[in-house]
Amino acid sequence: MTIEDDKKRYGAALHGMQSGVKFLLENELDNQGLPEPLLRVLKHLRVGINSALSDSVALAKLLMDKGLFTEAEYFKTQADFMVQEKERYEQQISQLLGKTVTLG
């Protein structure tokens, strides 16, 4: 299998995932009376998040399989970065409100 074959497989699978997201959103949320423009926005957000997570997991798995780092190192680093992200939001919101904010 060539790189081009894998790129085509990825594109086809991505399109299939988009179709699945659209179907589920329309059938789960349309029944709640959400307008079509909002359903479209939700679909684009869900597809973007799913794609980013899939790409991230694939890269991590590849690097772990090659022995570049362990699963424990991956999760520790992932937790460290999420703590930093939470702290950035705490700082921004604290500045906006003029008082110290601590998030979950």
C-alpha cells in the first residue's frame, strides 16, 4: 500500500465519519427543535474535534509502538499540559472579573 493509498483511505474514512456525525446529530438533536444552522455548526465542531483527537491518538500510538516513550509518560505529559491549559483560563477569567477564579 502506498502513501497515496493511505491518504485516500484517510479521506474516505473522514468523509464517512462526517456522515455519521451528521446522521446522529440530526436524529438526536433535530428532535429537540434545534434550527438547521445550529446543527451545521455542531456538525463542524464535532468533526473537527473527532479529527484532531484521532490524529493525536494515532501519532501517540505510533511513537509508543516505536518505543520513543511509554504510555505512562504520555499520560503524565498530557495531564501536565491540561493543568497548564486550565491555569491559563483561570488567569484570563480572574483578570476579566478582577478576582481570583479557580476552575474545577
